Amino acid sequence: MAKTILTVDDSASIRQMVSFTLKGAGYGVVEAVDGEDGLNKAKTNDVAMVLTDQNMPKMDGITLVKSLRALPKFKATPILMLTTESGDAMKAQGKAAGATGWLVKPFDPPKLLEVVKKVIG
């Protein structure tokens, strides 16, 4: 059975591109429109990894990472940030919150798949 990835981004076009890339490589995808939606979908779906944006309405990515890390089933689940934010201070906040890695938009589909494969196989 394909591993499922939760992708959280308020941009429909980014969600569509990420989904297309991941599905094309054989992964299952659950999409969420913001951090709050992502947290709810994370609780109700069995996901192998979370890929989240930082800047979103309702709940930002770092708050989502902290919220997921507080749940027992997400203690060791890889969580990657996929965002336009590239500053060291923001990356440090993400790492402190429990993010596994950081990718900067616009993303390169082969690079995204390489990182996903490295993280969840």
C-alpha cells in the first residue's frame, strides 16, 4: 500500500502541484487548506509524513508542527516545511518546533521527491 502524505498549504496551485508530483511517484495524498484543517486531517488520517507551508490563515506551519508533535502518533512522524521563508531565524524556529526539514518554494519536483524518498522511503 502506498504511503500517504498530508500536504498543508493555503495556495490551491501549490497543493495541486505538490499532489500531482507526489501522486505521480505513487504516494497517497491528503490535502489541507490551512494549519487548522491540517491538524484535523492529521488526527483522522493515517499519514507517513506531513508537508506544510509556514504562512497560512488560522494556523501557521510552525504552530501546526508544535501541535502535531504534542500528539503521541506524531512524535516521530517526519514533518517537512515547504515555504517561501528562507531566513535562518525562521528555520531555527521550525527546527525548535520539531520540523524534520525545510524546503524553499518554488520547489523543484525531482528535488521534492528525492527528499520525500530519503525521509519516508
